[in-house]
Amino acid sequence: MRRSRPRFPPWRQNRPPYQHSYRPPFSQHQFQQNQSSDVFDFLNLPEAFPSIKQLFDDPILTAIIMERIQQITPAAADSFALMNFGSVIRQKLDILVLSPSSFTACQVSEVRDVGSYKHNTIINPPIGSQIPLTSDLVVVLKTLPTREAIDQLGNRLKQDLQNEIELLSIRSTDYGLSLENGNMAVHVLLTTLPTNWQSLDSSLHLDRTICKQNFYAIKHAKWVDEVCIHPSNKLLVRLLKDLRQRFNGLEPLNPWLINLLAHHCVTNNNNSTEQLPPSYAFKRALQLLSSGLFLPGSNGLYDPINDTYTNLSRPKPIMTLEEQDRLCYTSQTLLRALAIHPKYVLGTENGPDIFAGPCELNGVMFIANEPIVFKDQSNGHAIDDTQQQAMFAEVNS
Amino acid sequence: MSNNGINYSMYNTYPYTQIVQQQPLYGQRFSNRHLQPPISYNAGYQMYPSMQNQPQYNNSYDHLIQSAAETLAAFTSPSEQTILNKHQAHIPQKNFHRRSVNNSSSDAKNSTRIYYCETCRIACGGLSSYQAHIKGSKHLKKETNSQNQPTNSNTFRCELCDIICTSSDAYKSHLDGSKHDKTVKLHQKLGKKIPESIQQPSLPINESQTVEIKEEKQTLNNNIKSIGMEYIETLYDNTNTIKSYYCKLCDCKFNDANAKDTHLKGKRHQLSYKKKVNPNFEVNTSNNNNSNKNKASSSNETVKHVYDQQINHNYNQTETNEDTKYLMMLHEQIIPTQNLLDAIEQFVKTVESALKSCSEQLCSLTTAENTELDTNKTSLMGISRIGLLVKNLLIKSDRLFHLVVICKEWPTKNLFQNLFSLLCDIWKNQTNIQCYKHEDTIQVYTNINEDQMCISISLTSLSIQSNNDVNIEQYLSKTSCLNALNAMHSVRWFQQHVTTRQHASALIRCLRYKTKIARNWQSLSSEAIEILIEHTLTKSISPVIAFRHVLEYLAGGLILPNNPSLRIPWQTDSIKDAFDSLNNQQRNDITHEAQIGLRFMAFGHLNKWFEQCDIPQMMLSFQKRSYSDDDNESNSVKRQCTKSETIEEHNKS
């Protein structure tokens, strides 16, 4: 018998042909199976939008942004105090690294600064709130992070710091330890070496996902340190953090995503190396979010740490459907409001709460976008049935 | 209609590649008849009498005049023109070539050529890979092998696949197998002869009879015309390759074109076609009367057209969970029926002929006066259809159409008044046509089947752009003239750029439908949608993605104040904004609506967006039964005929 071409490659010779893969019922993954593409960006079509170059510098918006940045940047004294507080804790932790025999509950592998303080993108907490200025440390343990070990580490730190810092309070949280000193705080994010991840048990130890998260925080910090150096980038991160602080709907945008988004908006300038000014980059960030950057069907942003696009990341998607919708409709509303009343969106001027209901902004009737996906029912939608009223019946009557 | 398949009884009726390419995503039931003939430069038509002493125009607007002249010519001899157009519209390209060259045969018709090595039975994707294969050692070995192959009388050999089976069972299972099936298909595709021994295998065993029948069936099936091809939907993935096919009638999916072809010819498909589309369709239960069958299917072709409307109703019940499916369904519903189009065409032609006679009267008026005044001043140069009518973008609810009369000079109010009174004279005795003046346009209303239609006639002149004077009392306002000119440019751009794109008009119609039903989108002009669709279709591949991109454009603040707005592509000299006329409130509203739409689409509820309808009055026009009912068809046509005759008589008198 002579065959022209084997039907299967040699390692599949005796197997049945490929079956159609099992399709799970409606789920998060359904959207990801669909074709997804990059979201639309004005910068990629310069020939269609010739006026875009003129829009790069928006003097009005730039002035407002600068004003806002002044307001949200912590005072020099505050940030100096925070630095002192952080470095003292760091010193004590370094001692544990250098002389592991002095502390038996756990062994510390390394200590690293992460987060907004390290990247100089820290902003003032909202006025009137009790949230202190915070800097973050990641402590990688060689041993397993049991609850007891964490408590003992807290006690040890308390002992060491007793004489140097007054008013110190230490509590253990679900991510590690939180040390507070009046209006400052240092979050100690605990994690363990990746080799130990398999043996983590959430009843005894820190949660595995939190351990991973804290570990990735180190990588993220490295990347941000290396890549996001442009002042425009740092400015944008601050603006977005400030926006997130004031509008609850932007909550799903975690600090890492803010960094990614800011970097994308400032640097990815249609194959040119020119960095965009903050006024345009800020607008662009909102435009991208409004165009559904994190909606199903879009690739999202490229995540250099996971080496994949954020929306395609497996196994756990970064946001639930409800969060995707919330993020999108909030930024859509903000984008429209920005065009009408930029001072309100940036927070330099008070205005009516645009999310409360229909209102008038600078002479324009403004209605905020409504959610279409709700938390309890991921398939849900906001339209009631009376409104739908079967247009088809009418069309075809 | 002639059927090529009868001549090539051995092969598929339709060449494979043609089916793949001709699959329209959205049923395109517009005939070319309603399109203005494309712009050509060699028009030798007689212009208006007043035009005869005109010098040659030296600007770029010649084509506009000429296209206008062509429309005029088209209705002076309507029978020929329509027949010609019909002829072009209804005969698909069927003259494909089959070419077999020595060792390789290629389907020359298409860009996707297939190179086939007969010795090794391998189809190569391209010329280079074919040549590489020919030079390869495998091929050479097989070539030498095939020359001294022993022929064994005890074995069964499938000539097609070049496989030798030792027993009849093995042979039978081979014939049933998918590999053999594929080879047969490939050969049919390439237009090769299927060896006789396969069709009539001279097998001594009784069981082989079934095999024989099966084979025969298959070849017979090839003669059966594939019916209901318009219900096959082609799904693309994002690299423009065809991912799969979906048969809407039978609700099943195929991964390759062959499976789809077989399905189209299959009994199940035919039965569901009979059930859902055409009850008169004859499902052939016997395989014997081949010729009969062909007749049935070709006669069915004509019947099918009539029933085309009815299947739309059937689709309402089918579950649509995908955006493409939904858009397609929506498009089926909003596309105007043939009857409606005919009625519109009739009405427009009536108005056009009336305008023509007006022009003649105006001309004779001036010559009769024979004053020293510039005789050209009052002359009308031509009529052009503008807007949706000529762009072929009408949806069911459209009742307002636009014509523009091109004048030699900047039209005066005097001329406008004359034209108006002449038109009123013409329709004095017609009860169902009324003429009104509305600012600088003449509005002609008519009632056809209790349905009001309106044609808005505006006047413009090509000389107006070079004229820098601001509004003078005696002339019509400059802005309205410029708007009309702009619309003409838009038509020209549309014909050059958008009509060539496959799904453009379907998508535009869907978006236009939304502008009709949503208050927020009412201010979004059709031109803007056309430009957006053109942009997105150049960038993205599949129509759904293009649709989504339009929403992304708008949702991302394209038209918000202080944002990049759209350049009008047909205005090269000045950078003008396509959304100039909108105020902040409208910009905000349009963006808002698009943002909602984008999220609905992203979460798979596109239908809900289209079902949100806050203008209930708009739907009234859909409720008219007159155009969707087949019963009324002859009636309305008759009425139109009588009407047009009376108009013509009136014009003559």
C-alpha cells in the first residue's frame, strides 16, 4: 500500500481524528475564544485625523493638570518623614537577613522597596480621610509564611523599633504586616520563594494568590524603575491614581495596570520615539479605556512581565465582567465630561456629581453611562423588557 | 437562466472558489438597476437643448454633469437601460476556465491557484512549493515506482487515490473513507476526470452494489444545483481566512468548503429549504430523473425570489448569539423590499421627467422672449440624484429623497420661483402629488399606498465655489447651494471608495437604522457614517470588527469638542471637519450612545442596543403592510403604472 502523505504525523498515527473541543457554557472564556484585536487608537491613523498633531499640546488642559499635580503631590516634609520611617524598618529587616540565627520563627531571604513611594508617584490621600501616606516593602521569606511566623516577625519588629519610633502600632493583615506611625504607614508585603508556592495551605499560611501577587510586585517594581522614567509618565500615573481615588468606578484599575497604561499612553506613539505630553497622554488614557481597552474582544495592554496581553492572561482574568463594565462606563463618562468641563474631571473645581444622575455641565445636558453588567448576574443587562418591546414585530408586521 | 452545470455533468455546478468568494455576508437584494450608472467619461448623450451651445467645461466637475446627463438619458429610453442593467445584474459570472497543464493543473480563474502533482497525488499551495516538490527525492522515487508497478488482478485498486486494497471490504471502507472523499472532491475541484472504475467498480461481490449506488449518488449530487446558498454564512477569523461556514437554514456549522457544498446538496438541507423558504420546492427523492431535477431547481430560482421576503419572518425566531448573525438578521429586516424600491424609483423618475419638461419650457420661454439677456442664465444643466438614493443605502423607513438641479450660473430666486410654478402646473391635476416650497428647496410629496414620500429638490451650480460673493438678495443662499454640491462630491467619493467594499453598505444601513431609532444619534449624518465605515474597513478585516471599530471611534471621543475629528476625504484643499455642524450637546449625545453600544457589543448583547428605541414614531412607517405583502404587489405596481402613464400623457399635452 502506497500512501501519498501520512494522514497524521507519526506520533498520532493510531489515534482518532481531532474532536471538537468541549465548549464550556457561557463563561468568561467565551469572550476570549472570540477573535480579539487591538483597540482603536487615534494615534495609529494620523492620515485620517490630521488635526491630531495640533492637539498634542493643549495649553488649557496642561495648566489644569499642573495645578492638580501640585495639589496631589505630598509636601516635602511629609515625604521625608515617610522615607525616614521606611528606612528604619528596612534596617531592622536587613539585620534579620544578615544574621538569620537571631530570629528563629522565619528566615528572610530579601527585602525590597516597591510601590508608589519608590517610583516617586505617591499622591496625597483624599482630604479628610484617615488613610496615611504609605510606602511598601516586600519581604521574601525562605520559610513558609505561617500566621505564627508573621505574628512573631511583627513582635520582633516592634521590639526593635520600640526605642526609635513612638506611637507605633503593628497589625497583621491578609497581605502581611502594616506598621503605622500616626500619619505614616509602611506595608510589609510578605511572600515566599516560588519553590514554596506549591506547599502553601491557605488555612495555615498566607493565601497563595497573595504570595504570588507580592512576589510579582518585585518584578513590576523593577520594570517600572527601568522603563517608566519619563517625567510625563510619572505625572500621568499620579493623575490616574488621583482619578481612581475620586471616582469609585475606576477601582478595577490596579496600580500595575495604571503603570502599564501610563507607559503605553506616553511612549507608544505610532512608531515614533517621541514621548507625548501629559495633557494628551491623559486624554489618550481615557480614550483607550472608553474604547473598551479592557472589554472582552480587545487584547488589552501588553504585559511585559507575563509576556502576554492583559486581557488574554490565563488562567485567571484580571477583571470580572462586572469590573470590566464598571471601568469602561466610568471612563466613558469621564471622557465626555472632560471634553465639557475639564476642571471638574481633574478635581480642581467642584461640580455636580455626574454619576448621581442627569445634570448640567457647562450648558450641556449630561447623563452618566449606566452599567449593563451587574455583579450578581454576569449575564445581566440594564434594559427592562418593556423598553425592548420587540421592534421586530413592528418591522415585520 | 442558463445553467453551466448541465454541460459539465460530471463536475460541480459552481466552481468551488466562486462559492467561497461570492458568499455575501448580508443578502444583497438590491439590483443594480437603482444605482446611478457609474461615472464614465465617454458619454455621448444629448444634453438639454440649452446646453448645445455650451463650451466645454474646464473644471473637474465634468463627470458630475455627465453622470447627471446619463440619468437623463436613462429615463428617456428607460426600457433599454433597465433591460441592460437587469441583464448585468442577474447573470453571475459563470464563465470560468478549466485548464490542465501536463502535470499540474490550476484553476486559472482565481488568485488561489492549486498546483497538483498527479504522480504523488499532492496538492501544493503555490508554484514554488510545487516546483520544490517536483525536484524532491520523494517525487522522483514515486515517479520511477509508478512506471514499473505490477498490476495484480486479485487486488482492488482505487485509481483516484492510487491505493491498492487486498480485499473488497478494505476497498469498500476506503471508498467510504474521508480520504477518498477528499480526493474525489479535489479532483472535482480541479476539473479532472474521475476514473470510470470508481463509478462502476466491477466488483463481483453483491455488497459492492451499495458502494456503487453511493458513488453514483455522489456524482448525481454534483448535478443538483446547490440551493439556498444565500443562507450560508461565512465566518472569518481575524486574519481574513475563512474559519467556518454556518448554514442558517439547518443550523449547522462546517469547517471546510467541501462539507458545506455537500450539505447544500444534501437532502436535509433541501428539506429544510422546502420547509422554511419555498414550499413549492421539489425535493428529489429519486436519483433517476436527472434532467427533471435541473429544471425544478432552475424554475425554483425564480420562485425563490418571491419568497425571499417570507424567510425573514422565519429568522426572527432563530436564536442569534453572535454579532455577525445579528447584524445580518437586522440588515435583512431593514433593507427595503423590491416593491418599495420600485415604487421609489417610479416616483423619482416621475419627478425627474417633470423637471426635464420644466427645463424645456424654461428654455423655450427664454428663446421666445429672445432678448439680449444671457440666455444661459436660466438654463438648467442637469439633474443628479444625491444622497442615499444613489448611494444605495436606503432602509425601509426612508421616505425622503434628494435631487439636485445643476444650473449654469448661481441660481436666482427668480429661477427658483419659475421652476416651482412650472412644477406646480405639471402636477395641477394630480391629486396625489403635491408641491411645496421649503426655504431653498422644492418638496414634492406623494402618497403611494397610504405612504407618504417626499423628494426634496435643491438647486446648485458648479460656478458657485469660485464665486466669492457673499449672499446677495436675488440669489439662493450660498450655504444651501454648497451643501448640494458637497452631497454630489460625497456621491462621487462613495462610488469610488465605498461601493467596492464588500460589506460596507450593509454596515452603513445598520448604523443608519440606529440613527433612526435613537434620539441621541439623530444628528449623526449618513456621510459621517460612510467615512467611518470606509476607514474601518480599510483597517480591519471582518465586518463585525469594522462595526465594533466604528463604535470604538465614536466612544473614544472622536467627535467630542477638542478632539481629533474626521477629515472629509473628498475635500482635499481645506481641512474641514465632518462634524462641523454639531453643537456640544449633540456631540456629547452621539458619543454617549456609541459608548453604550460598544459595551453592549463587547458583552455580546448587540441586539439589545438595537432594540432600545426611544423614538416610537419612527416605527410607524415600518408598520405599513404595503411593501412586505406579496398580495399587494401586483396591485401597487398597477397603480404606479397607471399613474406614470397619466403623468406622461400630461407631459405630452
